[in-house]
Amino acid sequence: MATTAQQIAIYRRFLGIARRSAAIYGSLARMEQDSDRAAVFQRLSDNELEHAAQWSELIGESGRNVFPARLGPASLLLWLTTKMIGTTFIARFLIRGHEKNLHEISRLPDPSMMADAAREQELALRRLAYPDEDPVDHHEGGFLAGEGGTLRAAVLGINDGLVSNFSLVMGVAGGTGDAQFVVLAGVAGLLAGAFSMAAGEYISMRSQKDVYENIVRLERAELELWPEREMEELAGFFEEKGLSREEALTVADRISKDPEIALDTHLREEFGLNRDDLGSPWAAAFASMTAFSIGAIIPVFPYFFGDSGIVLTLSAAFSALALVVVGAGLAWMSGINTAWGGARMLLAGGVAAAVTFGVGAAIGETIT
């Protein structure tokens, strides 16, 4: 059967993905200090090159001269990110990229040709990303909600810091040409926002954790006081899932023999609660404060070097670039188009900054 133009387009897309993945895994293998982990990254890189050769042959080209893609400036970003957060967290981001590709694999004429390889790649990444957990049993549970809310706080923090301080700096810059005033306002906005975000995140997570911990205590007490009633309740949950009465009672009885497993099962079935996801309020607060500060310093940074006419342009340019990167990153982690995510973030932040600049200019002219 002849290969259609649509199939060739899909194969070319996977060829590009495989070459880029090979380059990323190869770079991580060279940067990884642990020899065992480096070997896993290198094996993943070699596997991706083999896949690239297969895609190349499917579109009618030779697979002999397939090489990893050139990452260009992205290689510096990868190096900096790896130095900052380590390959363990990088692997968690790569899992998200892998998950996005599963939809494309399902559209292949013969998905089974990639299914086993995709599963092996996923397990290898999970071993790298979660070295202390069983990769078969581990489930992501939502990337932005991972790490007990710490990652979510960091992502939202850098987003809020960038947009709010970009708008603040543009507003003050529109009203005055004095760089010292802009720096003062920007640093004040950074500090106020960072501590406000940290306090708000801590109170929010602490309150939520208090509620969850109370639920855990009550459920544990009920299991100790009325074990038979709780087992019947558990059997009812399994019956709702389609098991017969006898099967449900058998499963409930087996689970109830281990108090901790019984507790986890009741929490999950009754409240949708996982004790491992409670997280640390202090960690979330620190992540939020740090991320907000990183985002908020970008618009202010050029003003530390003077008040020349180009400073405003540099501040806007750096902020716009950061908005695109953050927006694309959020979109990538959410499984949507990265170009649209970056453009959407740039539009939202740009409009907010333009409005505040205009208002600042009007107020500054009125005062003058």
C-alpha cells in the first residue's frame, strides 16, 4: 500500500522528534555525574537515533546518515537548567513531552510499531525522574499538581511575578524618565509581591492540609472503632465499580487486613484524597516566593545600569521574551500548542503593560 502524504507528514514529525530527543538525551548523558544514570540517558539517545533511522526509511530516505539534531541556543538553556535543578527534574519535564507524543502515536497507521518502544522509554524516564519509586506503579497525577503543590506554586509564582512587575515597571516608566524611581518601584513591587505570594501560599496550603489531616484522623478512628462497618462501606464502593457482592466483599476483606492500605483506600474512594499529595506549606511558600522574585526581577534588571533611552526598550524586550518562554513552558506542560501558549502569554502581559504605561504617562503628564 502506498504511503499517503498525510502519513509522510506524520513520519517527518516523528523523525524530527526523534532527532531532537536524541540530542537532548545525549547532552544530559554528558552532563550527568552519576555513571549509571548517564548510561541510561545515552541508551535513550541511541534508541531515539534508531527510531529516527526507521522514520527516515519510511519516508523513502536513507536511515544510515541520521544524526542528532542541532539544539543551537537551546543547548545553553538546557545546560543552565540542568545546573539549576538537576537531571532528575529535567526527566520529569521530559515525561510530559513523552506523554504529548502518545496522541500522535495513536494516529499512526500501525500504532503497535511504536507502542512497546514508547512504554520502555516511559519506564526509563520514570526511573530517572523518580529513583526512589517503582516506575510501574508510579502515576503522574497531574504535572502542575505534583510535588504536593510546590511545583504548581513555583509555576504560578514566576508567571505572577513577571506579569505584575512588568506592568508596574512600565507604569512607572511611563510617568517618569528617572531610572531610580523605576528601580525603587520595581524592587518594592518585587519584595511586596514575593512575600505576599509566600504568605498567601503558606496560609492556603496550611489550611488545606489542616482540613485533610483532620479527615485522615477521623477516618483512621472510624476504621479502629467500626472495622466491620467500614469494610461494608468499602465493599459498597467496589460494587458501584461493577463487582458482584461476593467479589466486592472478598476484595474489601483483603484490603481491610492492612490498616494503612485500608485507610488509603477509604480516603481515595470517599474523598479523592492521596496522603502523599498533601505537600509542605513551607516548601510551597518558598517556591512561590523564589519564583515570583525571578519573574519580577526581569523587567527591573536593565534599569540597574542607568537611565539611557534604550533601557526602557531592553526592559520591554527582556520581559516580552520571558513572557513567551513562560507561556510556552506552561503550554508544553499542559499538553497544548507551545506557540499558541507563548503568543497568548505575550498578548496578555503586553496588553497589561501597555495599559499601565499609558496610564502612567497620563498621570505623569498631569502631575508635571
